[in-house]
Amino acid sequence: MDPYQAEKFRNEAYARFQSGNIDEAREIALKILDKAPEHGDSLYLLGVISHGEKKIKEALEWISKAVQSAPKNAVFWNSLGELHLDNENQKDAEYSFQQSIIYDPGYARAFNNLGRLKMLQKDNALARLFFEKATLANPNYAIAFNNLGVVFQGLRLHDDAKVSFGKALNIRPNYPEAHFNIANTLFNLGDVFGAIEHYQKAINNKPDYAKAYFQMGLSFQQLRRDFDALVCFQNAVKLNPNDAEMLTKLGDHLLVKQDWKEAIEVLEKAIEINPNAMEGFTRLCHARQLVCDWSSYQDDLDLLWKDAEIKIGKGECPAVGPFQSLTVPWSLDRLQMIARMHSAKTKVEIGVEKLHQFDVSKNDSSSRLRIGYLSGDFYNHPVSHLLHGFFGRHDLKKFEVFVYSFSQKDDSDFRKRIENESEHFINVAGKNSKEIGQQIASDNIHILVDLMGYTGFNRVASFAMRSAPIQVSFLGMLGTMGADFFDYIITDSFLTPEDYQVYFDEKFVVMPHSYLIAELEPEDLSGKVDREKYGLPASGFVFCSFNNSYKIEPSGFSIWMRILKQVPGSVLWLAGQSGGALLEQNLRKEATRCGVDDSRLIFAGFLSRNEHLKRHQVADLFLDSFVYNAAATSSLALQLGLPVITCPGDTFASRVGASLLNSAGLSECIAKDPTEYESLAVKLANDPNLLQLFRTRLLDNRSKSPLFDTSRFVGNLEKAYSFMWKNYKAGNTPKPHKVQE
């Protein structure tokens, strides 16, 4: 075949290929090779066709022959390298790309491919070099700019990444991957709203972009827009139904939605897809706790700890989190190890060593000590139920008070009072941890107090940045944070005896009474309360426990059932809204298994706050949980004159009930062991005079009990703050302190 005729057929073959007529293009190329076996362009075209059909071995044969026919053709060498890369043959891929550049030093695609190869080899420095060469060779190469941005992300150069992705989008405005990547960068830079905008653009240009839906869901989660996040995760799973990570996050948000049944089904599917995905298993265990499904309780705990033990041994972060670990019967040393690993991970991820600018060698000109409180629970939430009268009671002559809130605003009286009575109420909702930390540092806070710990959608990372010279854990986390960026924990002598200090990374600040303060709530308890209105029988003793369902565990529930057996006609009144119908079903089955008629379990539905207060009047005795005690719920019962019995264990979380009872003046209701707890409950049920004596004492003590005296508590806490600052200014490291009243 003469060269002119070969070129004519070659052009026709390529035209057919470009118009999508693959079979016709192949047929023409084969006819050319029949007459001219070393026709490079035809060999190359057949290789490209085979590559597109995922026939890598066949494609390699064709492209190799093309290279042999034209050994100085940069395009052929580059394509051979791409095939080797797809075939995971990095050595031959690199050689091919280098050959391509030798024969065409300005071949941008070959530089881009070398950058891709170096990214796979985790060599970001060389990858950056090659992508930069690709963009210099072709300033309109959007893919290379996008890849360069990804390298900058890996190097944590987020501002450079943003610029690079921006250049890619200037060249190709509808480039979905670049929109996705710049969204990730904006998220890392704290521009959550900008991130959401670009995730949406990525989806607009690529409607089946599951990862974009997933990441947009994480952005909405950051803003506490749970419903929007849920919709995103649902879309992500619909597009990618076999992704365990996406299923786990969807399950998590179905729990927030309180769709227990579907949440558990989704989480079980995630584990089925990836049995080694311990994050999903951890969430499944928590879901089972919420609905009191104890069918595999001990096996679940054993597997959780086995994973934690292995990960900790490797210096890695376990799947089970610090908060969840507090809700299971584990020892203090285990709790500390888990918290330490999570705090270390948080510190690495935030990547900022210290924000605050205080220097102990210099005098601070402030006339007042600046105290900052950070929480996402300033709404109708137990923390706000306890603290709604707290912030306005500081001595503003000596202390300047900043309250930072990242919760969504609601219309509750609790939120309104906290906003109105705080000297500086600063809404930081929508900001990420880094931005919040930067604001706190710019406000020159002396002592920063965390009211959440590892509960909820916390901002522990803001503390990992050392936003203030002194950082304190208070109220939210019933255990150690395991972090070198927390200096103190507010506690009391019963909660944490001196010999517990070794299990806490924070130094103990021991309050004179309880670590907890419970602001008295305004109440309207006038009028007769009808038992039957709340689903209770007309007669019979009413035991209650309005705790969250995850605090109920098999051993404690068995004790409750034994108590019911010994008090004929009695019932157990539980909070039903925290686990729904599935919770009721599981606990009724458990009651039957324990030999108790399941009709003796009564489940309280959701009521307005005042109605919830009222219904306490028809309960006779509050039964505290064992592993993780009631706190806000128990203090409310005591406020309303409802006696509480508790049995302290060996952890902070299991000793809270006794701390409250000591402060409320009802230490007789603290049992020394589970056997005494059981007999005490039965005794009080059968001794109405003693029970009434306790009720009367609680009501009489309300006005003088330290548990409800917020002004007194704040005054003692201010003494603690003054000690912390004086100790810091003296150049000393944090040390334990007992507040004297």
C-alpha cells in the first residue's frame, strides 16, 4: 500500500473512531495492517480501541508494536505508559513516560502522567514538580491544574490548592472533579458555605457523583443542618449502595432522625459489605444500645475492645470513641487509653500547635480575667437545663465572660436566658473548629472551658489548637479527655478520689460540693395530676427512670426486674422517646425473659417541658442507671422532691448520682453495692413514711442545697479560675487544687 493511500485510509479510520463507529474504525485499521504490518498509527488506533474496551493485555500488544514501528513517537510511548499504569506496572510505566518526554520535551500529557505515578508512590514533592511542568507546557491543561491542586491538598497547602483548582475551573467551568476538589479545599479552609456551593456544581455537572453528595452531607453536618445532611447521605447511598463508609454515615444520621429500625438495617448492611469496618460496627453497637438490643451485648463489647486493644498497640486510633466508651462497663485505664488516642488524632488533624499569644514573662494588662465557654448545646438540651442561670451570675467586676455557641438557635426559654444574661454571647454556628479557635485566641481568652467533651458534634479540635493558655473540661464529658491540651477537669472529692488522678490527664479541681450545678427551673405544678393521663395504673408503686435508653444495660435492668417482682402491683416508668417502638419491644421481651409481665413497663412519651416536670409528681422513686448515671434527669427529680437511689461504681460516669445525692442532702439513698440498691428500692416502696420523709427533706432543702445554689457554685468556680491563672502566671505547670469555701 502506497503511503498516500495508507494516509487516506488512516484518516478515515480515525474519523470513524472519533464519530463513535468503533467496529468500522477497527476494520479499516486491520485492512491497512494487512497491507502495511508496521503502520504505526493503525497499530496505535487498535491499541486505543482495546484500551477503551478494557482489554489491557491486547492493548499492550498493539501499542508495543506501535512503539517498535516508531520508537521516537512521544504519543505512542505515553500511551504505552498509561497502559502499564493501568496494569499496575509502575516501573515500565515510568520508563515509558520518560521516553515520551525525551522525544518531546514539551509533551504536557506525559508530565501529567508522571505526576499521577508519583502521587501513587506517595511522592508529593516530585508529583508537584511534574504537574507544574505539565501546566507550563500547556497553560490550558485543566486536568493538570486539578491534579496539582490535589497534590497541594496532600501537602496541606490549602490556599495553593484553591488557586490551582480555580485555574482548572477557569479553563473548564463545568469540570465536576475540579468543583469537588475545590469544595474539599474550601471545607478545609473553613468556608463551609462555599464548599456546599461547589459540591452542588459538581453534582449539577455529574448527577451520579456519589462522593460529592457524601461530602456535601458532611458539610451540612458541620452546620448542624441534620435533615439536609441526611438527604445527601441518602442520595450518596442510592448512587453507591455498596459503600460501607457512606452506609455508616447514613445510619448515623438515621439515628439522629430517630429512625431506629432503618438505621440498624443500614448499619448492618455496612458491616455485611465490609466486616472489618470497625467504625460502622461501633455505630451499630451504639444503635443497639439506644434500642436496648442486648442479643449480642457481651460479644459486641468484646469485639470493640479487641479492636481498641490492637489499634492502641499499633499507636492507632480505635473505632470506639471516648464518649461511647463511658457507656459500657470498662475500667478507668481503658477509658483513658481510648481518650488519649482520639485526642492525639485530633491534634494531628487540626495541625496547629498553639494559637494563644500569652507569655508568662510579661504582665497582662487586663483588669478582668477573661473566661470563655464553648458549647453546641445552648438550646433545649440537658446542658442548658442545668446552666441557664449560670452565666449571668459571674462577678463582672473581676471576670469578663464570653459564651461561644455553635448550636442552631431555637425558641426555648433556656436559650433566650443564656443569650440575654451572658456578657458576650457569640454565635459561631457555621464556623469550623479552626475558625472558632482563631476567634477565641483573638479575643484573648485566659481560661477556655469546654462544656461538651466528646459528646455530639463537638469542637474538641478548637482546644487542640491551644486557643487559650488554660483549658478546662467541665460538665459535658464524664471522664478524662486524655489530652495534653486540657489542663484541668472540674470534679468533686466523691467523683474522683485522689488515687484516680493517674487515670486522668487533666489535673483535678475539686469543688466543695458536687461538680454539677442545677439551676432551679420555674415550674407550675398547680392542679391535680392524673396518673392515668400518663398511662399509669390508678394504683400501685411507680418506679421511674427517665434516662436516655443507652444508659440502660442488661445487668442493671435485671436488678430493676427483681425489684418489681418484690413489690406487687408496682410498675417501671421509662422514657420511651429515646428508642421508639423498637426500644419498647426489646425491653418488653427482656422483662418477659426475667419473669415479669411486660405490661408493668410503662413508656413515657414526649411532653412539653412543664408537662414533663408535672408528671414527676406521680412517680414514687427514681432508679438511677449503673454504668452511666443520670445527671440532668436525676438533678431535676431531686429538685421536684422525687427521691433517687444510686449505686456508685468505679468510674466518673458511674459516681455522678452519689455526688448529686450528697449535695442534695440525701446520702441515705446511696447504695454500697447492687444488692443494697435492690433492697433499698424494695424497702422504700414498702415504707411510705420513710419515702415521704425523704420527699419532704428534698423540698425543704431546695433553697439551701448547694446542688441548686448557682450563685454559690459560680463563686466557688471563680476561686478555681483565680487559682489557675495565678499558678499559670507564676510559670508553674497545672497542679491539683481543692477549692475552699
